[in-house]
Amino acid sequence: MEVLLFVSSTTYYLLICSIAAFLLLLLDSRRKSKAKFSASTGLELPGPTPWPIIGSLHLMGSYDVPYKAFGALAEKYGQVYKLQLGNLPCVVVNGLDNIREVLMSKAQFFDARPNFKRYNDLFAGDKANSLAFSDWSDAQKVKREMLRAHTFPRAFSARFHELDTYMNIELNDLTNVLKTNEGSPVALKPLLLHSCANIFTSYFTSHRFERDHPRYAEILESYDEIFYEVNQGYAADFLPWLMPLHTSKISRMTEHAHKVRDFVVKEILADKLAAWTPGQTQLDYVDSLIEHVKSEVEPKLSMDSALFALEDIIGGHGAVANFLLKVLSYVVTRPDVQRKIQEEVDAVTENGREISLADRTFMPYTEAVILEAVRIIASPIVPHVASQDGIISGFKVEKGSMIFLNNYDLNMNPKLWDSPEEFRPERFISPEGRLLKPEFFLPFSCGRRSCMGYKIVQFVCFGTLATICQRFNIHPVSGESYKVPITNLALPYKTFNLRFESRKV
């Protein structure tokens, strides 16, 4: 009797286990069927259910920065998920490994750019005319390769020393202007735009313009308005039927673009074209462009394509000037940071000699201040678009999907940074006193679509910040706000004032 009972209990137990296993297999089969998993298609992306017309745009509204919403949604849906924004299917990618997968190991699948109407309008109806906003192509690759020799000058090369020389010319000029206005509130942005633009035009085009030039200030303001515009996000980018509300703004941007084109052709290109001879030595980037337009050198460029490339690279001065203003807003509100920069520059330059790019190696704190500003500002990586069907972290991503890479989370995640909301340049300095950049810090993206001008940005920012702090004490102006907008590199043309007091070095 006891044996029969034991057998019955065992049989009962096995029966329960079999039923449970069957149910688990059935649930797993249904899950896999729902996810449509296969080696070729990947898993279906999770994500919130979109509303009609607006998709999931409403989920962005409760956050001051959209990228904060991306991080919050990741807590619910995982590091990679879909998000319908208006009429555009999007994919949000969080986490270093996933971001690297998009930018590097599978770059060929995700190398296109958004097809926003206003981007096309700014570049004569075709975003392919832009270096930053064009889809990846052989022509785009060639343009980048032509530019690389100029934007990544090797240390102590002829171009490296040329850039150093041009920087000191402009920073000495800026110093004279600031001394003329010493003690008074100074609207620094127009002055910085001029200095940075002259560094760019001198280096890339062998042209320099005085501060009293009749048109230069107007052109730099046009450049700055365009830079501000392309750094804004609009619901109309995702809801095209709202675009008529922005007609007047787009018209103004088009007028600014025409002014820039007219100036570049007449004031920069005309004399270069007139003096060009076949096989001449290429002294700058303009000479290289003309060579590919006028001669049989491959790749052959149209004049229009060359002009857009030239306008793009000159326009990089705006990114530098706007960023420098944000760096200075951190410095002026943190006297201890300003003092440490000054102590470092004084120790390196001794008798007050001019700053050199070669000094960067010996000034890790100044470099760290720049990196810390980059981190906190967290300027977004330009969205990518899937140029073909692909897979990210095992999930299927369809061609045409817009890819948002959440570098804001990489920059501000408390799991990666101690007290990330605090401005602490020391986090980028090793115990040995060397500059230290963590692998999860991707300020200029990475891979073949990384920022082409980031080395020039670093050089000019270092030279300008070090020189200003070497020669002046920087003071806030009563009543001014020095709050720095994050996830956006651009500042309005009319922004805060500063006061400068000459230092005795």
C-alpha cells in the first residue's frame, strides 16, 4: 500500500512537471512567434504605443531635455527601443556598447542622415550639399578625406605652426579690444565670432578681415543665425504639416545663406580663382578645392559643391565661439576654476610669453575644464538614419528609421560619473596628473561619421581660454544670467556680458 501510494505520488509529481514544462514551452513559442525572431530579422523592438498623428511626441513634453525622456523610457523598455515621433519611425539607443555598434561595427547600416525639410532648404534644396547633414556616399567620403589634412594637422608640422601663428594674431587683436573696454561690460560674442572666424579664414583660405570691414560683422551674424537654427529641434521636423508655421523663419535663413555665399565668392574665392594656375602649390584648403574644380584631378568637383564645402568649414567658427562662451560662463561663476587655470598657465609660460599649442601637453587642468564643459553641455550626436535593414543589440531596425544615440546618458549617468551634475574638471585628471578620458566619453561621436573638425575645435578653444585667463581676470556683470543651456551648443546672438580686468603677469 505504501509502495502504491509512493508510485502514485511520483506519477502525480511527474505529471505536474510535464504540464508545467509544456506550458512553458508553449509560452516561449508564442513569445518567439510574437517577436518574429530569426537569425536574419532579429527581434521586434519594444516601445510605447504611439498616439494617432503625433506618435509619442507627448512623452517628450514633461522633460526640459528630450534626451532625459530617452533615459527614462529605457528604464521601462530596455536600452534599445522604438519610438514613433509624428510620422517618423525612430529607434533610441542607450548604452556604450549599443552606441558603438551603431557608429562603428555596423556603421554601413546606419550612415544616413534625417531628411528634414529645413535642412534641405538651408542647402539649396539638397542636404547632400552639407558635410554634416548629408547621407554617406563616395562623394561625402572624398570630401572628408580632402579636409582631413587641414583639420587634423600633425603636431609640429607646418600646418600646426601656421594654425598656432594665426591664433596668436587674432588673440592679440582680441586682447587689445578687451583692454580698450577694460572694466566695462563687454558683449563678448561678436568679438569671439570675429576672432574665431579670422582664425578659420586665415588657416583655410589665407584671408583675414579687420574688425571695421564693412560687411564682415554682418556675415558673421548671418552665420551665427544659421548655426542657431540648425541646432534647434522643432515638432514640424516630425509633423511636416506644421512646416507652414515656420515659412518666414526658413525664408530668413535662406536670405542669410545667400549673403554668406555672395561674401565667400567675392571676398574669398574671386582672387584665388583669378590667380590659379595648373599644378600650383596648394597653400590652403581653398587651393585644394579649386584644384578639384579646375583641373582633371580626381575626384572632380563642381564649383557649387566646392562652395558648399568651403562655407561649411568656415562656418565651424560658430561652433567654437558659441562653445567658448559657455566655457567662460562656467569659469566666471567659479573663481576657483579660473584661479587654477591661471596658476597652470603662469607656471607653463613663466615670463608671460604667448600661449602655444605645444603647451597643451603641460596644461591638463585647462584641457580638463574644456572637456568638463563638453560633458555637461552634452551636445547631441547628430541623429543617424538606417540606410538599409539592420540589427542593433539583436533587434531588427528597418531601413529609414531615425536613430537617436543617447550620449546625454553617457555624460550624466551617476553610474558612470561621481556627482555628474557638478562642474568638476578634476574628474578628467589621473592621480599622476595626466589628462584622462574614460572610454564611455564620446564628445565628438566616433567612427566614420565623427566630427571632422573636432581637433580644430580643441586647439582653438584651448588657445583662446588659456590666453584670456593668462591676460585677464574675468568678472560677472551684475544682473546677468550665466546659466548654460544643455544639449544645445548654440546661444542667441545677443547673450550675456562679462567684465575683464588686466592681470599683472
